[in-house]
Amino acid sequence: MPLAIEVKDLVKKYKNANGKEAVRGVSFSIEEGESFGFLGPNGAGKTTTIDILCTLLDQTSGTARVNGFDTLEDPHGVRSSIGLVFQEMTLDNELTAYENLKFHSYLYNMERRLSETRIDEMLEVVGLTERKGDFVKTFSGGMKRRLEIARGLLHRPKVLFLDEPTLGLDPQTRRSVWGFIDELRRRHGNTVFMTTHYMDEAESCDRIAIIDEGRIIALDTPNVLKRSLRGDTIYLNTTDDDRAAVELKEIFSLDVKRLEGDGGLALIVESGEKFIPRLLNDLSVDVLSVNLKRPTLDDVFLHMTGKEIRDARVSNSTENARSVNRRFSRR
Amino acid sequence: MFYKAIYVIVSREFKRFFRQRGRLLTTLARPLLWLFIVGGGLTKIIDVDAGANYLQFLLPGVMGMTILFSSVFSTISVVWDREFGFLREMLVAPVPRVTIVIGKLMAGTMLSVFQGMALLVVAPFLGITIELVDIFYIFVVVVLISFAITAFGLFIAARLDSLEGFNVIMNFIVLPMFFLSGALYPIDTLPQILKYVTYVNPLSYGVDALKHLMLAGGEGITLAAEMPIYFDVIFLSVFAVVMTTLSARAFERRG
């Protein structure tokens, strides 16, 4: 398989921030047609990496190739191969939806008739056909996002970059945005490179790189990454945690983590649902509550970096597990 | 080669200009306010024996001012585009950066020429008669001023990343440029230290060239052009080329 993106030892030092390195030696390659997720907290170097790949920034050292073009030697080749959906809005509010797309088609030197049919087609896909002639300033956040995605794909780029494409959108709009992107990938087989800090979005990628403080700390398929945690986490509250911890160690020879704050224990076992009955049977102390949590990328991230991916977190896990996670992260 | 990209950038600027009613209105009202409120009042207390009356003297200056404000305001769109993200859409497109500079430059120049030339309509009402051939020369000079000042504005805008910064520039560069251009009174009346400022001010040369073409000159006439017209044209041309190069460079720069 030819490579869509190839990055070797990428380093970016910013001049102003005391020479701090935003990206500190990143290497990875992405095959054509693959969807690749870049996962990390704010300031991890995600956007810097995207900006280098899109030729908006020059790297300090290392090489990056997109669709076979070197970002430094042939930025023009790179730019004609890519489509972008940025983190922030980059539409012109004073123009209509149609005019924004038309502007794009001119910039990408699209043939006139092709651009007209493509604009109609893309507006249809993102469900904005009816708003074609309306000014973008009258659009909601979700509609603007959809229009940006339509625009990013208008010239059928080989590689589509999505920098936090669903940031600040409500869950329903997030789902529909991903629906469009998946649909388009199925139809045209684009390579997708995306950054996100929504875990559930990252899980739909073929492969994920976890980036923290400018370094890739893990890179694999979502399943392998989750498996690397070796099992489920059980959160346990008992009448006597000290004694429970001792017993767990003696009977099951398990490593038990004591949680700060409200107390409680956390242990990792291979198969949670089989273990819980044995646990309840064999412990001499009364169990107040048991909580089973299957590994998610949240846990992988927490496990790898020792911190949560973001502070105000929205995830599928239970409220209880969430507070436990917080306690973990404070250590 | 990238004419389509240039065309679409220019056409976007025009659309934006004509859609912003307030901007259109300001453009029409500002020169008339200066001419008839400021000029109309001052012409009664300024007594000149020979040549133009003050109102006539003011017309080239007000044309220069209109071009100055229009050109600089056009380039605010670069800052605006950066602040609202649209600049990125252009920066990642497969067109050379200089295309953006050319597009913005052409749009800014064309809008300024249009607004500057429109003021010629009031010339007959002020008692200024302009030969047809002079209208052509005036057009050439107006294009030159518009081009030079838009390039200058673009060079500044390329380095600014906030609209607040732009307001500061407006007050500390654009207004002094207007006041110290000979638009409101002859440069010769200024104290020597301020004269030096007018020597590097492109608008001084632009207004001076317009005075050549619109006002009568000669011995003892104070309200007239003060420098040779060929020098005006050379200065403006050199200034325009230098500023275009500098702003193209500023856009080419990557972090």
C-alpha cells in the first residue's frame, strides 16, 4: 500500500515560548485509505503537527511527506492533495453558502461545470441544499461545521485533515457530522487524518496515535490499545477497605489500588463479570458497592499518561467511575 | 496562471464592499463632509489673492484622503480574515501566497480608484474645469496613489493579528499621513521638523501630483503644487514597488 502520510522525527520549536518544543520527535506513517486518529490533551502538539502537514508551519527538523510530496520542498503538491476542516471556523460570514463553496472551487482551479454539480452534490450530502443562497452568518454552529466539511471535500482531496471537527458541537450534531465523513470515506476512499479529544470518536479510527507533550506514547488499533490494559477495572466500596485490601491480596493475589477521598478500592482483573461473584463470596467484609468498567481509550490514555484527556469530560462511563478516575488522576 | 484565484479574491472584496451599507455610506459622506463643512467654513476666512480659493485647493487633498482611507480600510480585510479564520482557507489552497497579495492589492486599488475618481463629479460645482486629457492623467495618478497606499496598508496588515492593533495604526499612522500630506494646507507652511515627515509620506506626493493637474500654478500662487510632478510620480512608483515586495515577503513567511 502506498503511503498517504509519512512523518519522520518531526520536531517543532517555537521561537517565542522560551524555545519550548511543541513537537518533540514524532514519527508515523499512514496508508492510503486509512483513518488515523491523533489523540491527546490540549497543547499536546496535535494542531502543530497538522499545521506542519498542511504547510502552514515549517518544522524545526525532521521530514513530513503528504501524498508523496515533501512539505518543505513541494508545498504546492501537498496543498493540492489535501482538504482541511479546521478547529476554528474559516468560512466567510458575509458570503452565502454557495459563494463560500464557489470561492473554494476557484481557489482549487476546478472546472466550472464540475464545480456547479459538485457544489450541489456536497450541499445535498450535508443537508444544506435549502440554505444554498443564505448568508453563512445566519447559520447555526452545526450548519457551519457541515458547510466546512462540504467545502473541505469539494475538490475531492486525497487526504482529508480534520482538526477537532466536532469541537463545541452538541452530541446529535457530532453524530451526524461523523455520519457524513464515514459515508464519504466509504464512497471515495479518502485517507482521513484527524485530531480529537473525544474518545468515542477516536475509537472509530483504524489506528490511533496517543500524543502527549509532543511525543507519541502509543500507536496502534483501538482494540490493541484497549487490550494493553489487560482487563476490566473493578471499583469496590466495602465497610472495611483496609481488611478488604489485605484479603484481596491474600486470596486472589491481586494488586489493589487505594483511592483517595471517599475511599474505595480499584483492581484490574481479566474478566470482570466472572470475578465479581467470587469476590462477593470470598470476602469477609460487607461489600457496599461494586462497579465494573470495561477499558475505553480514556483508560488507555490515563494509563499511558497518568492524566485525563481533558478536564470537563463527557464520556459514556458512569458517574461513579468518573469520580474515581478523577481521584486517580490527582495522584 | 492563477488568474482564477486572483479573480475570486477580487470579486469577494467587491461583494463585501457593496454589501456593507455602512461602509458605502461612509465612503460617500466623508469627503463631502470635509469639503463642504470644513472647507466651506474655512474658505470664508482664508483670504488668497491669486489662484485657487480654499475650497478648490481642498479637492485634491480630499481625493487623496478618500484614497488613503479606502485603501487602508481595504487592507483591514486581511486582519479581519485572519481574526475570523478565513485567511487559513486561502493559505492552504494550492495557489502561491503572492496570489493573495495580488488579489487583495488589485481589489483595494480598484475600490480606491473608483471612490477617488467619483469625487471629480463635484469639481465643476467648485469652479474647477478639467480638460478631458487631464482626466486621463488624473486617473493615472489616482491609480498610482491607490496602488502605493494599498500596498503600504497590506504590508502593515500582514503583520497585525488583531483589529485593536489596526485601530492603533489608524490613529498613529493614517491620520498623521492625512494631516501631513499637504491636503489641508501647503506643506511650505509647516515647521521644518514636520516637513521631514511629509517628505517620506507617499500621500504628499500623490496630493501634490493631483494639485498639478487640477489647480493653476505660477509665480506667487501659494495654494498650488509644490514639487515637480515627475518627482511625485517617481516617488509613488518606487514606493509602490517596494511596498508590494515587502508585503509579498510578509505573506510568504511561515512560522
